[in-house]
Amino acid sequence: MEISRVNSKEKIGYLKVIVGAMFAGKTTFLINEFNSIKTCRPCLLFKPELDTRYSQKEIVSHNQEKVKAFVIRNISDIESHLLSHNFKDIFIDELHFFSPDSYVYLEELAKRGIKVVASGLDWNHFQEKPFETTANCLIIADYPVKLFAKCDYKAEDNIITDRICNNKATRTMWQPKWLPKNKEDYVGGKDKYISVCRDHYVPFFELTKMPERYEKKEAKKTGVVNCLYNHFKNTPKKLKFVCDWDEVIQPLEPKVYYELSEREGAYYDAPWWKPNGTKFEEFFRDFWPNAPIYFSDYGSHSIYTDESMVKSCLNEGNSFALGTRSIKNKTNKIKSEPNFYENSPFLTLAKELLKLIKENKAEVIFLSAYDKRVFADGDPRKKKIFSETFGKFPNCSLNLLGFDSEGKGQSKSEWIKENVPDCEVVIDDNPNILNSVIENNEKIIPVAPFYPTIKHHKKVLLIKTSLSDLKKEDFHHE
Ligand SMILES: [Zn+2]
């Protein structure tokens, strides 16, 4: 035995790593350890530069306990603090924000006889894998500590008891309805995150399917329905529908911006902007929770402007000089391309409507407004696509309603009142039109595709829609 060669009590350093989900008490644990050592000998506390959550120079636990900390950018910045003082105990918070090779330096510190206590998140919700830095450190830790939070998931269907799950929470997930855009957005506490158990954990990429996520919450308030077909299939008699085309049968606004993004690359800064090669399905999904849409009594269009979309890269020496109105000009050009509708997919609403038509449960008048300044006699592309699809059925017709430069013309609700007084269902994405339809005839069932940014009258039945696999070949009699 050669123990006498080493004075183990004096010299042996170690690495203690505390991991867990948010709200598991990691920082409280760290602060308690720090306070207990502090009374015996001086020690140092460090935190990464990124975490500005509660305080720049203090570490604050979720229950508001505060301790002074040194803010560092890299883990090796600790060295300069050690050189000037003879500290033997160091504490590190938010370990996961440091680079994955941080374990090398911490290992070295432990070998030099320094006692290191570090805490960090173990699961990266946004990348759906462990934080490499924390994982690496945990592997080499002399004292690995895993803490657990309580699952904060509240069963939405259990209104009476408001029961919170309370199981052992191992992961943290994002809460806001908006998607984080930059590093700073990710930093947050209970305002942005919830810790949950395995059963209640939802990967971030699934949370980004915002319409589905909204649906649960909105369903209680507004009654979002999953399927138009299921809702109307048991009708005792054939129903008379008046149905809009753009955003109900085929997408217009998201398709225009998708085309723009595919052609221009990532020059713009909008929450739904995607890199080239993104599938339209994904683009469509992320477009609707963010799209600012303007509604006139005739139609609807997005109101993205150059200012709202030109990316900050313009200030970083990039010379994509975009003149004012360039986005409007570009999107208008895309909208008026001859093959625009040919190249747009059909929405699931169209597929469900077709099913009702084929089963003789619906008669549909498609009513679509057009700008007389652009088309003298209605949009020929829409006439063509109609004749190749719904136009094959005797129960369907198309009416194009022109408005002129002042936005004057007969509005859809006036047209319906005059021409289809026995209309039973109106499907439109424009809340103004549905509002006046409701005013004109309280018996009509107003229906809108569910797009999170569009707020409708509480009477409106919202139907979930997304891109479908419906093809022109599917429009034939059986
Ligand atoms: Zn749970």
C-alpha cells in the first residue's frame, strides 16, 4: 500500500455533475453546495454568457435564490480566475451552454485537485437528443447526480378536477405558440417551458405542427372540426354549398410565398421562411400560424412588406438590394403565372367535399372573386382547373364575381342572398364575408378552413385542412 505517498484528503479533486430537466432543482442544489463550502473557504461560481434569464451577474434559481457569479464565454476562461487566486472549489451553472469538449478542461481541473460542481440540462428538446456537453461531463463525473422535476402536464379533458400529472419529469418542452427564431428566444423559464414525464413529452418538431397543437385548445372555445366529410356525411338530404376556391380548394397565399422562397433563397426574415428544398407541406403548416392576412369584402391577401421580410443579412454586407414594393411585385407576378393553379395541390377540404359530392350529399356552387383589372372576364386558369375537376360533376358550378379598381363590385354575401337564397352552407376563409353571410341569413352554416391567424365569428364552424394527395384523376364518376 502506497497511500502515504498521496495525501488524498488534501489533493484529490473531483467532478460532480448535476443533470435533469428544468425546474428539477439543479440550480438550487448548486447554490446550496456553494453556500455550504463558502462558509469554510473561498470558492467561485461561473455561468455562461448566454444565460441572461434573470440576472447578468448572479445565478438565480427558479425559486429566486441569488448568488454572485462570474460570467464567462468559454469554459477555459475559468483559468484566469484560478491563476489570480488559489481557489480549490468551483461551481458552474448551465453547463449545457458551453462547448461539448468542455469535459477535457474540467477533467484537467479535477486532476489538479480542484473540486468542480457543475449543473446543466441533459435533454436538448429542440434537437431531440442529449446535450453533448452535459452528457460528456456526466460520463466522466465522479459524482453524477440526476434530479427530477414533477410533470406539470394538465389533462385538458379533465376540466372538473384540473388534475396535474405530477409524475417524475425527465424532459422539458417548449410552450409558446410562436416558434423561437434566435438563440436569445430559447432562454427562458416557466414563461416558455414546461417539464413533463415521458408520457406527456412531445418532440419539438411535432410541436411545430402548430395547427394541430392549437386545435386541442381552440376546439373547446371555437369547435374546430377534424373533417368536413364526417361532419356532414349523415345529412338527411342533399345540402347546398357555396364554396370559395383559394385557401379552401387550393392554397394561394402560402403557395405564392413558397414559390418566392424557392426562387429567391433565404433573403427574407419571416417566421415561416424555410430554406430551399423544403417540402411545401412543411411550408404550408408553418405559414398559417404566422401569416398576417388582410381581408377586404372581396378577397384576402397577405400583407408582408419589404420591411417586415428583409433579413438582417442586408446589414451584414450582403448586397441583395431589394427595392420597396419588390415583394408585392414579385408575389403578384407569381400569382398571375399561367400554370399557378396547375401546380398547386388540393387541400384536404377539397377531398372531403368531393366525397360528399360523389355520395350525392352536396351540391356546390364555387364562388370566387376576381380583380377586373387583371382579368376581363374572370380568371381563365380557375375556369380551366374547375372544368378539369369539380366541373365534371353535374352538381357543381363555378361563378366568378368581378370587382373593380376601387374594390367595388357585388360582394359575395350579396350575391348569395340574391342568387342562392336556399343556400345552406358557405365555406370561405374571409371572416368579413362570413360575417355578412351570418347577418343576411342566420340559418346558413358558415364554415371556414382552420388557419390559426384568422379570427372568425363564434358561429363559424372551423375545419382542419392541410395538403392532400387528391389528383385530377380522382375527379370522375364512379
Ligand atoms: Zn406526465
